[in-house]
Amino acid sequence: MRTVVIVFGLVCLMGAIRAQSVGIGTSTPDPSARLDVSDTQRGILIPRLTTAERNAITNPARSLLIYNTTCNEYQYYIPGTGWVSIPTNVTAGSIGPITAFPATGISASGFTAHWSPVAGATGYEVRVYRSCSSSTVVATATFPAGSTSGPVSVSMPCGKSRCYEVRAIFSNSNCGTVASLLISNRVSVPRSGSDPCTTPNTWVSLPAPPANMPVRASHVTIAHGDFVYVGFGRSAALFNSCLDDWWRWEACFGTWTQLASPPVNFRDGSFIFAIGPYIYVGGGRYQCAGGGPYNSFYRYDPATNTWTQRANFPEPRLYNGVGASDGTYGYVAGGRDDPGSVPTNALYRYDPTANSWTQISSIPGNVGREKLFMAYYQGKLYIGGGWTGSLCRQDFYAYDIQTGNWTTLADHPFENTDGWAVAYNGKIYVTGQGNCVGGYRCTNQYYYYDIASNAWSPMPVFPGGRRQGLELVELGEVLYGGWGANCFPPPETFPRDWWAFCP
């Protein structure tokens, strides 16, 4: 009986201990601490391990703390990062002897950060925050020892400010660990111009393009650097009214500039993508008068406003194919070559270094298609819709570039063709479509695909009327675009307008 009472008492004691702070050397432990140790003559000994003994720990917990006797440093563990050191000569997380200076070279795609050097630092990390009062990191960049400035890639919206700080990194080459950081002051990075977005998930009508810029549909649009580039396409219902003009739009001030036309007329239905400093355009409709081969492929250099011919597309087609890029390679899917031909389901990759094309896969569904949509996002191509020559499609797929595998995703809400896709913030926005259910007609009800939930949701109804060929691109966290044709019911019309969609 006595044993039962003792055990019961111990259980009660342990429950009481679990419910409150525990003090060693103090009868009034701090209530915010699970364990409060107080002593005026002795300290606490953290477990002391060599690097080899530390590395032998199985599945170390986040924040596990040791003293590394090989390096003579305290170290703690962060899953995905490894063991992080607290060197004896650096105060962890301190605002220390490092100063960040005003940024230069501010553009839509980033800025150049500047800072003071720190003795003993083996590198620097620039962290960019949504604002100076925000804790949300929107970009990071690392630089080697001895650096005092460096370019930072981050989306810079018109009329808004980012904020950056610089952290000095101290590495211990003997232990292979990263030390705690000295952190600079924060510096505001403003971008001038007008921000069209005051309310999320809305359309905003912007000033129309200039009168000397012909109206168009089946054109190409791309965001690159600080600008949106628009060109080519057709300007009337007849297919022989193709355009070869090439324009640049500056978002923050809304200015249009006509640029050099390419040596060939790309016609309507060409494809476009960007890699590094260049924009690549190819293909197009064969029926336009005065044009060159419709498998022509050219590189545009924005810095010099010049066009350079590159390796022709490997098939005599790419009328109504679609392009995208992962930043290293270009990708082109679908399209066809002449009236009555069967569209292709081929997916090609372009290598800009080798200036060569390779067929890498075929779009699932056992059918070729033209006028499909495609966008790249975080290692995958998202492809769907299109016209097979006899019917429209609503199937939708993801192609993993690294593994070469296709995944079948949720169907688009309706069969469609003439769609255009842009990826932003985990979503694929698809606009400018023809709805093929019950007869081909344009629509102003567009949808976006949420990658995380594998589900489609409606965008707000486009206020510019039913439209095919409405092409949006992302620049500075805003989707910009316009043009296109109201294709049904006839007569076909070509609005002269330009829009912002605020995600």
C-alpha cells in the first residue's frame, strides 16, 4: 500500500512540474522559462563534442545546441541548413559594424546594393524585404569576401519601395559551418512611376497605345528587363494583313517606343521567349504576303536594337505554336504548317549556346494541337487547351523539365483555343480564349489555375469585352497586356486598348 502511495505522489509531482517553470538555485523561476538556473559561482556546461562526434548525431533536432571542441565554437542545428556556428568574436544577430548605403541602378528587375566591408567576413548576404516595416523576405543574394556592392534580382513595382539589409557571413573552413551574422541597417529602395494597382484581383484600364501603332491580334508579347515588348500579328480579319512592327512599352510612365523591325515578317501566330539578355522570336502564318520562311528564328538584342538570325526551327511549321523559357533553354510546343495539316504535339527545346533544337517529348492526349497555351513556373511547363483541327481541348498538363515526366492536372473549365498563359505567384493565369462549347466564340470570362490546390478559379470578368488573343505578361508584380480580337459574333473587331490586372 505504501508503494502505491509513493508512486501516486511521484506522478502528481511530475504533473505539477510539467505545468510550471522549474527553478534550480531559485525559488522564483521566470514564468517564461521552462527551466531557470541561478548560481553566482558556477555555470552550465553544454555537451562538448568534436566535429566527428557531432556529425554522428542521428536526426539532430532543430536548434539542438552543442559546443564543438574541434572549432572551439557553440553550434546549433537548422534542418536544411546544417550546423550553424556562434563564433566567440561575433554577437549573434547584432546590428554591427556594417553599413548599407543607398542602392543604385534601380529597375523593374532589381538594383545594385552597396555596403561597408567587415574585417574577417568570408561573404555577404543581401536580404530584400517587401518594405522596411515588413519581415517578408522577397529576394536574397550572396556575394564573396571583399565585396562592397553587387546586383540583386528582385521584382520592383512602379511607385513602390523595397527595403534591403546586408549580413556579414563568417565561415569556419576547418569546421565547414556558417557563423552567425552581423546585420546592417535597412535601406529603402524606391522605384519611381505610377502604380496602377490599388485593389487586388481587379482590372485597370490604362491609356491606349498610340494611334500610329496598328491594332492587332495573334501577336506576341513578352516582359523583359524594364519593359514589355509587343509586335507582329495581323490587323484585320483577312490573313494577308500581317504586321512586322516591333514596340517597347515602359510600365512606370506608360511610354511607347517603336523599335527596329526584323528582317523577315514573322506574321501572326509566331512564338516568343527570352533567355538572358535576348528575346527570341520565330514561326508564324505562311499566308502573309512578302514574308520569309515560316520556320525562321531570330534573336533580338534590346541593348543594340538589332536582330540576328539563328538556327531555323527544325520543322517547316510553327504557325500557332507557343513558346516559354526556364531562363536557360527555350521551349516550343504545338503548331502546324499549312491548311489542312495535322497539328503537332511535339515539344522542342532550344539551346542558345549551341544554337540548336532538340525534340524532347510529346504533349499527352494522343493528339496534336495549335493555338494552345503554355507558361513556365519553378521547373515545370504548364500546357493545355488548343485546337486539334476538328475540336478544342480543355486538358491540362505539367511537364517536369528535370525528370522529363508529365503530370495530368485538373481540366480547364471549358474547351478553348487561342489562349495565352502567364505564371505569377503560384498561379497560371489564362486569358484571351475562344470558348468552343456550342460554337466558337470569344469570351471575357477567364480563369487562373492554383498550383498548390490543383484547381481553377474565375478571374473577374474582363471589362474590355469578349476577346481572343488578350496576352498578359508579368512585370513588377502586375500583369500587363492588351490588343486581340472580338471574334464572335461577327463582324470581328480589333480594340485599341491596354490593361493592367492586379493579382
